[in-house]
Amino acid sequence: MLKYVSKRQWVLILLSGLFIFSACFFFIMLLSRTTSTFHLSSTSHTDRTPTPTPTPQPTPNPGFTVLLMGDGGIGHDGGALTDTMLLVRIVDATKTILMLSIPRDLWVNIPYDGGEGVNGKINSAYAIGIDAHNYKNKLSQYTGASGGGALAKDVVTAVTGLPIDRYLTIDFSGFEQAIDTIGGVDINVTTAFTDYEYPIAGREDLDCRTYTPNAPFPSASPSDGQSPLVAQEQSEISLADLIAQGKLDASTLTDLPAQFPCRYELLHFDAGLQHMDGATALKFVRSRHSAQQGNDFYRGSRQRQLIEAVATKLFSLGEVSKIPQFIATVRSHIDTDVRATDILSFLPRARDLHSYTIVQTALTTDNYLNQGYTSGGQFELVPTLGEGQYTAIHNWIGSLITPSISLQYPIIEVDSTNPKASASASLVSSLEGLGFPTKVLSSSSKQATTSATLLIQNSHIDSSVLEKIEQLGGITPSFMEKNIKSSLIPISDLKILLPE
């Protein structure tokens, strides 16, 4: 889904991602004397030029691109996996800032050795780059302190077609203490959710058969070989504790929580504005198993909310003085190749940002991804054109930031009173055969039509695409809805109304 958001919101996110995370105290001091908006210069260059997957479209306008990543950190399952990946592209020529969320389950090739590499989820690219033990035959550019970031940048470049200038990774466990240093954050929870499967750190292998509910959790000592992380205060109330207290019916639990109730705690967040300390905020963004917001697309959205909330707090009146303390807290949890010269080059153009269009979007199953499972049973997301086929994604991203690039793979909705009818199924099959991401829905438009009608909802669609669709069955083009930049933007580029 494409969404245009307020400039203030994303200016704050960008500030936090590029300035706070860069941990440059000198720059923060300069920032306190300048405007709170800024412009990213397009004059910085990387030491290497990644080779993107070929695309038939013109090269997008030159710009500056930063890959922001967040991992779980020490004590979190899969700590080096970057479950948060946000690509920020600033294009001077079109005065556009694009923010693209990339889902962690996107299945990609990770060519760490310059050959076949390994196939896996995109969130493992950074982890492979920093792993010198299990991946010994890496190319030289994927070794050393910036090896993980370099590999992640090249993999994301292959997916998006955009060369990436800099990367920045933050260990979210470091954010917990940092959030507490600024007195917590306020986050608007859009949808209430309950998660019965939130893991308690240090209890991954705890034997629930010998666990005594409500008893202090035993501390670990170096001699017993357990992780020091086991020695935590009993701040988390496990499902087993709630069952013992009569506050939870054990028969309502399924899967792992039913088997190991001592290893999990129950999370619940009410809808509305919530004040959260560091521990609560981290649980809010890490939750993965609620029925209401359990998938990674929702989790990515919550992670962006946290970044925005932190930035809002830091740059609010009276809180700027806490930035140095915040920086000192998160400094050891940051890995980046952002240079001081990059940061200083942003300042002279600070006043230009007010004229830029800021666009937030994400790769999801609502646009250019399909979901499925690998031969080994892992959940995966792959491009609609097929595994490793990124042409449609390149074209889509290019059209968002460069007006001269027309959209050749529009997202199409087929609106029918009978989605299972042969005519609907045949049309969807034909559209997908042309490479167009297509969804079929039950009629909700309430617009009477006596013939198949094509509603154009995006003015940047290539004319040849419309001709192909018209030829499928005499589909008549109808009115064009201007692609207005508001919260009411349709999730599809074209809608085909089939007659009753």
C-alpha cells in the first residue's frame, strides 16, 4: 500500500535514523543550533558500486540512499537478523523522499562468496556478512567491520534496483535503556492486540515440568554454563504463573504456549495513546504472534512507530538536552558506515526539505509479493514474477521517484459480484500471465455496469499496458481518478468492474 504521510512525521523518522543513530555528538550540537528539517546531499558516494539486477526502465534520478536496519541484539532469538529493514531514498531532481519497508521473509540470493552464495531470507544477509565462523569464503568487501552492512546493501540493491550509499544498523536491545533515559515514549496503538506467545528472555530451554509458578527465577553462575541473561528479575509473569493464579484458562492455549507455558508471557495492548517505558516499547515492536497484528507487516509498522515516537520525544521542546545522554546509551549498539562528512554535507541544504514530497510504502502481498513455503517448509515471500525476478519491483520503485518512468506492472483489482465465476477466473489468469499483480474481490463498488469497465486510478500507467488489458475482452476504459496524495489513495492502480 502506498501512503503519503505528513512531512513532520517522516522528517522525525529520518532525523532519528540518520542523526541519532549515527552517534555523532558533534553533529548533535550543531543540530541544536539549526532547523529541525534537513536535506540529504546527493554528493556522497560509496567505495563500491553494487551491480543491480538489469531493468528495462531508465535509471532513476541520482540521489542519496540509506538502508536502515534493526536487529534483536544479544539475548534475542536470532539477534543478528535484521527484522527491520527500511530503505530511504532522497532524490533532489524530483524533490522526493521515498521510504520503503522491506519484509524480513523476502526470499533472496545472498552472494557472499561471489558465486552461487546461499538462498535465504533477506534479514539474514547482514548476519551472514558479520559471521566469520560459518561463512569463511566471503568476498573481501563482505569481511571486516562493515562486511554485514556491505552484503545487506548489495542484496537490497538487487531487489530494489537502487544503489545504496550508506547503511545503519541498530541493536534494538540498546534502545530499551535509551528510551528510559528520555522518560519513555508515547505511541498511538491503532489496533488492540493480545499475544500469548511472547518469549521470556533466558527461558528458551526451561523445563516447565519442574517450574514452580510465581517462584523467583534462578540466577545463573559461570560454573553452570548458562547464559548470564538467565539471571533476570522476575518482572515477567509467565503463562504458567497466570494459570496458577486462576487468571488464565490453560485450555485456551495451543501449540508452544500450551506445551511450555513457563517460557512465555501474555502481552496485551489497548488501542489508543499509550505511554511506554523501554521494556514495554520493545515488547510492543517485537510481538509476532497476536491474532490481530501477528504478521511481520504489522510488526514493521509498529517498529516505525517507535522510531517516530523516539524522534518526536527527542526533538520536542525541552527534550533536546537529553540527546547527548541518549546517544551515549545507544552508541555501543550501532553499526554504520555513515561518515562525519556525510552528516555535515546535509546541513547546508536543511531549509529545502519543506518542498519535498515524502512517500511511505512497503513491499507486501498487497502489491509485488506472493507468499508460500520453501521446499524445506520455511515461510517465504517471493516476487509476483517469480523467485529472483525483480523487474516489476524496479519499475514500480522507479515510477514512484521519477515522473518520466511509467508504470508497466500496475496492481489490479478485479471487482466481481461472483469472484469464482469462470469469466473472473479467466480474466485473473490472463492478467497474471501478463505479469500484473492481480487480486479478485467481491463487488464492493456498488457501481452498476453493463460491460467490463476499467477504472484508472493511477495516471502514470504506461499506455501499452492499457492497450493490452483492453484487448483481453473488450474492456472499456472509464474515468481517471487522479492519484491524489491523501490517506484515501487506493491500494490498486487499476480496477476492473465486471458486469453482474
